[in-house]
Amino acid sequence: MLEKFLTKLKSLKTKQKIFLVVFAGLFLIQYLFNIDTDNYPYTNFFYAFIFQLIGIFVALSRRNKSRKLIKDKSFKDIILNDYSLSYYASLSILSISYAIIQGALVGASFGFIFLAVGHLNTKALFTNIGYWAACWLLVCLSRVAIEAVSLVFRVAQDFSKQVNKEDN
């Protein structure tokens, strides 16, 4: 079995090996933090905060890649160069806001699930699983809320384009 594991490990690409080492390191550093598994809240929010920061960085990076892929204007370009007010900065702000919220919550959920796995035989298990589930519920609810707000801005944008066409 160990030989099979080592063979599988050797067949991984360099990027996959780096991710594996990073995840293992992040999992193991939880034992450096003092988590009181006998008293409420049975978790370490500073440990989850580390994951939040990583999650925000990853989400903003992914947002920028997808924005460039569809050749969308950046928030900076809209603010600094759009003198005719033909682009709405509100949608870009909502996009950035969602990336930050999503990154923070998904990152924290990884932190909570790592804590749950790291403390399988303590009271911290179910509490951290609950925090993990709450993070994912909040990701879904924030997405729905931001979609509703962005729908209002998109309708306003379409209406504005229609009015401008009729005026010309």
C-alpha cells in the first residue's frame, strides 16, 4: 500500500505536489495554535482567519483572470477613464465585493473543516462542521443577494441604452 501511495505521489505534477505540501502545512499548523476543546467555542478563529486571507487572494486572482478572459474593463479603468459614464462601476464594485465575500467564507470553511478533521475525537468536531456549513450557506445567500442587486443595475443599464438609442 505504501508503494502504491509513493508511486501515485511521484506521478503528480509539480503544481499538484506544491498544493499538497501547502495543504498539509496548513493542516499541521493548527496544532501550533491553542484550541480549547473543552470550552466553547471549540475552535480557533485566528486559524480560520489565515484561511480567509488566502481565500480572498485566490478569489480576487480568479476574478481578474476571468475578467481578462472576457475582455471586461477593470474597475480602475472605469473609475479613471470613463468620462462619458458609459460603463457602470456599480457592477464592478459588486463583482469585487462578491469575490471578497466568497473568498473569505470559502477560505474560512476550509479552516473550519481542517480543524474538524484535526480534532475528530473532541467536541470541536461538530462545532467546526457547523461553522463550515454556515460559511457555505452564507456564500449561497450572498450570491443570491448580489445577483438581485446586480439585476437591478443590469436592467437600469439596458434601459439607459434603450433611451440613448431612441434619442439618436
